[in-house]
Amino acid sequence: MYGAKWIPAEMVGNIFKPLYILFSRKYFLDELYENVIVKKVLIDGIFRAFAFFDSRVVDGAVNGIAGSTVAASKALRQMQAGSYRYMP
């Protein structure tokens, strides 16, 4: 092919171009991993679950503690001022 030039190298390259692309792109596994595993499973699944947990559970616990602190301080403030009524 190179010495006698019976078959041009460009023709061989054109014939095997699909195989070259397949092998050079590593069977397209990187694209498959990126589009399926990373985008669908991680971003749409796990990270969305973490965001839900953070917004509902963690923020809810912090806001609940803050609300109970405000209520307790309001009661203590009224008791200290003498305007607190105990109703059993």
C-alpha cells in the first residue's frame, strides 16, 4: 500500500472510517455515561432528593427551633414583666 501504491491510503482510510470513529470515541461510552448516569441518575435523582431533604428536613428543623425559641422568649419576657397569666 505504501511502497507499491496499489491501493491509495486515503481509500483505505475512507473504508475504515466508521471503525476508526467507533474506536477513537471508545465505543461512545463516555457520552453514554455523561448523558445517562450523570444527567439522569445523579442530577435528576440523587441531587433532587438531597435538595428536598435539605429544604424540608434541615430547614424545617432550624425554623422549628427558631420558632420555639421566639415563643419561649416571649413567655419569659411576659413573666419577667409580670403580665403573664397562668391558665391551667
